[in-house]
Amino acid sequence: MNIKEIQELIRFVSKSGVSEVAIEQEAFKITIKAGGNGPSAGFYTHNPVPEPNPIHTPAQKPSTVIHTPGNFTKSEETNPSNLVMIKSPMIGTFYRTPGPNKENFVNVGDEINPGKVVCIIEAMKLFNDIESEISGKIVKVLVENASPVEYDQPLFLVEP
């Protein structure tokens, strides 16, 4: 784990409202605690321990951005300007289904409403439901299932 990833974890803890996050990997353990004047981090070396079962928790609502002509990236230049993006509210792994051999939360052409779960993002062994903030129709899924995603990365294009 590099310093950039640690800094992003600290930002995640401070924004998410959780009071403590602990991550254990082969050669180290990191604990980030929020409180006082901000989060703090401690590093420890240890022997590896078995990973706990994942916990399913609701996530922060994703941000949506309405794009106007001229501010699309090259991959989005062919899309109409009336589309809205659902973006990732965190760093993690993107999943389109609630589990193996399950149906996708949403597919291209599906109608969505505010509060509808559109995907899950796994971050630090927590599975976070990502809910829509808008009503509309899914036009395009921008991320492959089980792919890593960054904070604020576009996940879906929606026609409101």
C-alpha cells in the first residue's frame, strides 16, 4: 500500500462518518481513527491473519453531474449532452450484481428512480450499495463488472 492509497483512505474515513477503519495485509496493519482534530493512522507489522467475512453496508449517495457540450472526455463525445452520469462516491471494486449467479442490479434500457440500487462498490471488505439520485433510463454502463474504480469515476450514463 503506497502513501497515496493511505491518504485516500484517510479522506474516505473523514467523509464517510465511520469512526475507525483497520486494514490488515501480509506485511502490515493500518488503523485509521476519526476523532479529535481529524483522522490519525497507525502502522504495525504483524503475521497475516484470516480475512473476516465481508459486511454489507449502505454507501454515500453517488454524485451526479450534468454535462454540457464541450466538457465531455473523448470517450463521451458521441453522447448527447442531456445525459447524466452516475459517478463512484469512493475507491473500490465495482460489481453489477449482488452476488455470483445473480441478476444485474440494472441493465441498459432499465428505468431507475431515486433510491434504486444500481451497483455495489466493495471498499475495504465492505460492500456499499450505490443508489441512484435521479429518475431516468440507463443508456450505458461505463465500467466492467469486478473492475477497480476511482473516486468520482463515471459508472453509468442516464437519460433523465
